[in-house]
Amino acid sequence: MNELKRKGMTLVISGPSGSGKSTLYHAVAPLAGGIEFSVSCTTRAPREGERDGVDYYFIGREEFEARVARGEFAEHAEVHGNFYGTLKSELSGRTERGADVVLDIDVQGADQLRQLAREDEAFRRTLEFVFIAPPSYAELERRLRARGTESEETLARRLANAKREMQCADRYDYLIVNDNREEAADRLLALIRSLRLSLKRMNPGDLIS
């Protein structure tokens, strides 16, 4: 039997700060295998324990704006007063060799990827959009306050942005409510395994060629 090759997917994961999306996909990745993380650029300062080139590429605002001008980003947005963006170099070639790429981006960035997809059918076939939501707005606020890392002003801005982001959940293909971390991780893992069976990234003709 000939080998049935599949192209990788670009798994776009969004959700408000405090929804637990980063915790979920880092928990699932070792179990799913074959997943690579797209490292975003940001102009914000690193949090404790974050590593440049691993969690984010931490760059200055001037450098970020220069890269935007050169067309180096697949998407970029300003969130909480800082810029975030996905370099095209983080995506190119990975899905072609069958790797699945995870993008942790906000709703603005996801909208930009949808726009690119309208112009590029091959890219559109790789995309899957997943929204991670907290069980309630009150629980989200509790989680953010429990961090104890931000001023009241910054926290208020994050909460206001979170409310707007949660209103955009219906733009996504899939929704996972993170009410229990283990159960939410199980749902995300099951979704990834199911999406890997999608024919839109396969050519069944390979089986008989």
C-alpha cells in the first residue's frame, strides 16, 4: 500500500488572557506529537521565567514597525498597549512537510489570517480556528487577579479587552470551555486527532497511484 501523505495544519488558538490557552496546548503537545509552536514577536517586556526565542521574540517597537513595513508578518496587532505578530518565516515550509503549527494569537490576528486565506487557497486549507473560553467572565477576573502581576489599571484594560474577545468566539470553527483543565485538555487533544483525519489536507489518490 502506498503511503497517504498529509499536509500539516495551522491551528489558530485564541482566547482572552486568563483563559488558560497556553497551559492547555503545552499540556497537549507532547501527547499529540508532531506539533511545532510558532513563536510570536512582541514589544512587551518578558514576564518572569519567559525566554527570548522560546516563549516570544522580545523586540523593540522600532524594530517591530520596521518588520511590518518590510512585510515580514503574516499577522500583527496591538494588544494591551503592545504589539504582537507572527512572522511568515515561522509558518513557511512547516505544513508542507506535514508538521502541525500552533499559533497563539488574538482575535485581530486571526481575522488577518482569514483575510490572507481568502487570497491563498493552499494556505486556507491548512487553517483551523479554535477559541478557548473561561467558564464565565467572573472566573476570568478571578484568575487574572490571582496572578498578582499587574496594576489595577492594566488589569482593567485586560478585562475590557477580554469581554470584547469573548464576543468574537462565533467567528471560530471550534470552542473549548476551560472549566476544568484536565477535561479541557482532553477535548483539545481529541480535536487535534480528529482534524488530522481531514481530507482537505490529504490526497486519497496517493493510495492507488
